[in-house]
Amino acid sequence: MMRAPHSMAVAVRKRDGSILVRETPWEPVWAGIPAFRWPFLRGAVMLVESLWNGIQALGFSATEAELDEPADSPASGDDASGPDGAKAPDTSSGETLSKAALAATIAVSMVFAFGLFAVLPRFITWGFGHLLGNAALESGTALLFHAVNGVVKLAIFLLYLWGISKMKDIQRVFEYHGAEHKSVFAYEARAALSVPSAKSYTRFHPRCGTSFLILVLTVSIIVFSLSFPLLPRMAENTILNQLLLVLVELPLMFPIAGVAYELIKLSGKHPDHPVVRVIAAPGLWLQRITTQEPDEAQVEVALVAMLVALRREISGESVHEEQRLSIKGLCDLDLPGAFEERRSEDASLPLKVAS
């Protein structure tokens, strides 16, 4: 999945070898609320938008995979348009998730994540303190508590990523994740937008969503360690006190996400600065789990998604409604004649990778 300033493209490989692309118009949340673009606020907005885009893309991919099963009717690629990139028939694929379903999925995902990475670590840390008879670890507010709690959070996070990385379907998602990164690197380097060229680049990108998540975790440990010792006891009952303290963490996650996002932008602008390299290092290391080396076919799919998203910025045409394109491969993608000329002049066209 790739997103340009005015359009978003999701590409999937069909069983017959063709590539189906779903292109939709993109209008950011802050288009109507300028305050959402303010530094340290835009990070929380970007987090929700990324979840929205990612779940929507996975839903589309899963629907197409189900329709592509041999037992079903002919795959959409059989009835779709040819290599000229014309719009595919509406009957070529199933319905995508509704906005209500997407919102519900995101809400459930956030509740699950909060329980796994906030509530569970807090009670594990408190349990250690209770067993050891350590007042600082039992308090839920002391500096020692948040130091240990941070280690527990990190351990759970790494175990979770490692565990899902062993699932076959998730491995393919991580391979496509690596293909996205390679394609963006080729674009940013003004290299040839071909499969051999893109495949030669690294799969570790400093602006990856994985880096964002590890920064959110790191910043949260620092913020909680500095702020929670200032809080009074919130309830006499120990369990209730811990529950109330963990609820205090929830609203703090929005400014924490804002700070993490600004650090990600900084790492993208100054990747060679020594301090920035230290900040980016944990996220790049973690991408050894969340990205895998893609094959050539996967790189081609990522390049197609990128080029479809970018071609609107080059041609100046607007996307007013969803478009579905079926093409045989990268070489058959119909691009504006000025694409390479514009790209050679300005390789800074905004492009975001959904990671």
C-alpha cells in the first residue's frame, strides 16, 4: 500500500499472475481542521490514520484472496481490463469494509493493544513488587516501578512481534512490507523504478511505522517515569489504585505519539546525524522482524502501487471515486509521459508507505 498527497493505492497479486490495484481519493483529516497539522498533535492523528489505512488495505487484500480461491467463480483478473489500465468492472471484487466496521475494528484493536501493552505490564510489575515486598515496585508511581515496567513492556512487545512473525500469512505481509521499503528507497534515490533496481536496496527504512511504535514505547517510559512520581495515591484499594493509574496513561498516549512522530520526521530529514542515528537504531533493528526479504514478484507489486499513487501527482488529475485497475505487470502500467522528467527534476514528491 502506498499513499501520495491526493490518492492511495493498494495492489494485490492475483492467482493468474495479474496485479489488481484499488486506487481511492485521499483527503487527510486535517484538510478541514488545520490544528491537526500542528507539531506534537499531528502524530496522534497520523497514528489513527495509519491504523485506518492499514486495516482497510488488509481487508481488501483478504477479500480478493477469498474471491481468488479456485472453487469460486473466475478471478477478477479474468474479467478486468487489459494492460492499458482501464477501470475494471465493479463485479470484479467483493465489498470492502464499511466505515463503521473499520471504526469498530480500530477501536477493538486499540483496546486490545492497551490491555496487552499497558494494563498487563503494569500488573506484572506490581506483582513482582508484591512478591518481593518492594514498596517502590508496588507503588505504581515510583521511578523504579516505571523502569521495570518499561522492560516488561518491551519484552511483551518483542515476544508479540516474534510470535506473529512465525505465522505464514504474517510472514508474507512482512515480505511485502520489505518490498514497500525497497521501492521507496529506489524512488528517493532517483534510481530506475524497476524490479532489479528496487530489490538492490535495503529493506530497513528510518520512517517505518515499526520505528514509530518503538519510539512511542520509549517516549512513554520516559514520560511516565518523570510524571507519575508526582501523582498522589488515587484509591485506598491497591488493585483499584493500579487500575486508575493505568487509565491515566491513556490520555497521555496522544502527546507521546506526537513526540514520537516528530522524532521520526527528524530521522528522515537528518539520517546521518549521530544523535539521529542513535534514535533510529532501535527501530531499524526491530525491522529485522517486521520486514522480510521479498521476492521479485512482491517488489513488482509494491512498485505498481507506488506508481499508481504517484501518477496522479504527475498528471495533475484528481481521483474522485474508487478505481480498480487490472494489469499484467509493471511494464504494462500506463504512466503520464512526463513522469520520468518530473521525477528527475523533483524526487521530493511526498510519498508515504503504510507499514
